[in-house]
Amino acid sequence: MKKQSRKSIKKQKNERYTFWDFILDLLFWIPELLFWSFRILLRLVKHLWDYF
């Protein structure tokens, strides 16, 4: 099942995407981006460790 963003759901229901919706989306995406970068870094270190 594809995860839909809050913006696309509101668009389907013909509701407005407000400033507070944007802030909430931003608050959910910031930690996700941080964790993503750490996962990439850890995976890179692991592969380098296995290589040597």
C-alpha cells in the first residue's frame, strides 16, 4: 500500500492545505531525514569494514 502525503489526501477531499499542515509535515520529515543519513553512513562503514 502506498503511503500518501497529507497534502495529497487533502487535495482528494477538496480541503485546503494549511500552514499548520505544512508545519506538521515538516516535523515528521526532519527526524526521518536524520535517521536516513545515519543509516546510510552506518551501512557505508559496515561495507568498508567488510572490504578490509
